[in-house]
Amino acid sequence: MNLRCPVCGCTEPLPTKRWRCVCGRPFLLTGLPPFRRDAIRPVERGLWRYRELLPALDGEPVTLGEGGTPLLLEEWEGLRLGLKLEFLSPTASFKDRGTAVLVSFLRSWGVREVVDDSSGNAGASLAAYGARAGLRVRIFVPAHTSPAKLAQIAVYGAEIVAVPGPRPMATEAVLQAVDAGATYASHAYHPLFAEGLATMAYEVVESLGWRAPDNLIFPTGNGSLVFSTYLAMKRMQAAGVIGNLPRLFAVQAQGCAPLLAPWRQGAEDVPAIAAGETVAEGIAVTRPSLGRYVLQALRETGGAVVAVEDADILAARRTLASRGLYVEPSAAAALAALPQLRAWIGPGELSVLALTGHGLKST
Ligand SMILES: [Zn+2]
């Protein structure tokens, strides 16, 4: 099993401390076992049900019971929706799938100390799984991050390093810690994190009786969930488990939508944009690490990038709450995009929305 850059073709054997290619782009894993329905562990629930489809792990996984989230099927203003309740994960966000797999591998490689830059869900998730695995965890955050957002990271015992200046300075600081010997457990770049996220797509297809939905709609920051879902769908298609690839849609907040212009212009790469304001903090990423790969996936599947206004995000959040579903604003962005997405969604089609983070996170 190797890492390979799909753009310049550089390869890197595992285990490695490298977390991206020399060209700056994220690696992908190669040499994974092909998708097989009979490789699924029937008695196991949750993410590790798909263990034989993940890279081979030496030893027991680090788990908090992640995966296995409900898929609620609903009628919604004439649309057939599937709501994937990822906010019911151990630390209340979809990130736990990626973190569980990444931390399991890092521990099996003898890593003792991990770092990441995140003031939100990824930081809380790494803090929890790091505690579970007995790792030293340091999370680098912008100094202006509100204490409320840091409370969940701190309660697991992770060390919070506040970095003055704009968000990219926290990334600079984390890279210095990496140079000094720490392992970068990057939620934005690491391909093992992406493999953990890919299990959500396996679950959706399995819970629909081995059928893909017609459309999948994701709140999108770095693009890890949409791209991982693309990889998973391609594998299931190659194995003959599903037919056509579902359309994948990336939803961004209008206040911070770096994918939108490159999408409309038909560009390949996604340049960084200036920091923007939005209530959807979880997807406010000015330079999406997987931006190029996401655009390719959307084009191949017939999907699109759409951007939604904050007022519509907050209205969608209230609508979800009125049906008993309490999610953070970033998660509600997927529902807020539905009026725009009606242009793509055909009559009778099933559209699955990932509800990515819990509302209690943003109370
Ligand atoms: Zn490269």
C-alpha cells in the first residue's frame, strides 16, 4: 500500500510522516482491496463493519463507536430526501469517521504525539480519539477563537496552542511543530482520514438495499466528505454493486465560497480567496485542500457547486429543528441549497443530505 499524488504521480510508501505531496497536493491511497459486499463483517455495527475494505490495520482499531448513523427517509416539499444523521457521532460530527481510521493507523505505527490545526469539529474529534489512544494531542487554533468553541477540545485533555494572527498562521505554527518531530494528523490532507470518511457512502448504499441515491448533497469546506464519497462510489461501481454514479453537490456559504468561481469558469484548480464572514464556520475554508479533486468529481458525476446565503442557512436550521433535528449552521447549508438544486433533481429521485454537525456545538 502506497500514497500516490494523482496530479504529478509521486509515490510514497506507508508508514510515512509525509502528509502531502511535494507539489503541495493531497495524496491518495493505492493498493486498497477492491470493494466486495461479502467482505463486510455482518455482526459488527458502525464503521469497522467495513474494516476489510479499509487499508490493512495491524492491531485493534481505536474506536468510540463511530459510524452506523441513521438514514431518515422523508418527504420534503415534494422531494424524496434521505437525511444521514452524521451529527450523532461520538464527538457530534462526521469527522469522527476520518479520525478513528487515521488515529488507529498512527497508533499502530508507534506515533506518540499528534498535531492538527482546527478550532472546530476536527480539533474536538482528534482530541477525543487521541485521548482514547493515549496520544499527546496539540491543537493549533487562531488566538481569536471563542473559548466556547475550545471547550470540547480542552475537556478531552488536548493542549490548545493559540496562534496570533489570521487562520493560516495556525497552519504555519503546526508545520513548525511537525518539523520539530510531531505527526500531522491533518483532517484536510491525510488520505487515511479520507478513507474513514468513505465509509459513510458504503453505509448509505447498504442501508438503501445496495442502491445508490440519485443525488448526494454535502456542506463543503475542504471537500473531504464529498471527495471521499466519490472514491467510495467509484469503488462500488467498479465492483458492479451500483450502476450510475450519483450526482454529487458541494454546498458552500456565499460568504466563503472558493469553489464557486472555478466551478463556473471550468477551471481545474481552486485558488485561495480572502477570508469571508459566514455563520457556517465549519465550512468557512478559504483554500480547500481537496478543491481540485472535488471539482473533477462533481464534473464526472453531473453535479455542481452551489452557494447559499446565511439567512437561508439559518432558516434551514430552524426548519430542521421544527422536525426535531438540531444541527449546526454548516450542516443546515445542505438543506438551504435545495431550492437551487431543484434544477438538477429529477421527479421521484432520492437525494441524500449529510447532516454533518450537531446543533449543540454552536449553541
Ligand atoms: Zn504531486
